[in-house]
Amino acid sequence: MERNKSHHERLFKASLNPTRRKIVHAIGVFGKSRDELKKELDLDDFLLKFNLDFLIQNGFVIEEDGVLKLTQDGIELLESS
């Protein structure tokens, strides 16, 4: 998979935000539901939605059957922080 400038910018932008890093770490390799994340990280609805939307729109997280999972880019973000 080719890593272009845009990819590195998305990875950098995601890694700068401590809440996004916490979300990625909490999802981990097994995945979590939104409710599990909210309870584990003690985030309000707005903060969780805002940061999850960013991670989903930028290809770091996907949601399948109510479970949030890391994509390959999400795993890269997890390993880099």
C-alpha cells in the first residue's frame, strides 16, 4: 500500500489529538461498542461523536454490526502512539 503525503497528514492530525489516541487504544484489536467506549473513557456524547466521526471519515475506524473496529490505518495509528 502506497503511503502518500495525504495519508501521512491524516495520520499526523489524528495522532495529535489525545482523545482520538485514547479512542483508538480503547478500541484496540478486539473492537468496542460506542457505549463501551463512552463508559470506559468517560466521554460526553458530543466529544465521542465528534472524534469518532473524524476517525471514521478518515478511514481509521469502521463500524460493523454496532462494533467499532480499527482499519489497517487505525492499527498503524495505534502502533505509532
